[in-house]
Amino acid sequence: MATDYDAPRKTDDELSEDSIEELKARRNDKASGSVDVDETEQAEGFELPGADLSNVELSVHVLPRQSDEFTCSRCFLVHHRSQLAKEVGGMLVCAECAS
């Protein structure tokens, strides 16, 4: 709430003299600043996780594994050779899975 520090201040006696009508009017003025928001209208723009995306078509071009890449035997992701941590019995393991 903004305060006007230049405005004259009321004393405690003056505050107690405010009529009940003035106090009710102030309360109604504060309440009139609030806006009623329709929750359903507001929620229409949100995309929820797990939503039905069966009508959405994705097109992805898949490249075969390159000569400088390997497939990790633990996480089954394709990594660059620089991510190779160890080889156990012919099985390649990436740095993330080795740690």
C-alpha cells in the first residue's frame, strides 16, 4: 500500500472520530480494486503433463550411428568416443554410467 508522507497525519483522537460510514466506504473502495477471474478461462491456456498428444505428428530424421560413436551397454544411449570410460568384456560403458 502506498503511503503519502507529505500528507498531514491524523492523531489518535482524529482516527477514533471517523464515522462508521467512512470506514465502510474505505473498505468497499479497497474491495472494488479486486478483479473476478474465471478459473476455467484462465486454465485453458495451460498444457498439462501427460496430455493426449495422439493427434500430433512428429517428423524426426534418424541418423545411423557414426564411426566415431558408440552405444553404451548400460544406458543404451549413443555417445561420442570421447565419452567412452571403459570397456568391460567387450561391452562399452560411457563416462556417466561408469561414475
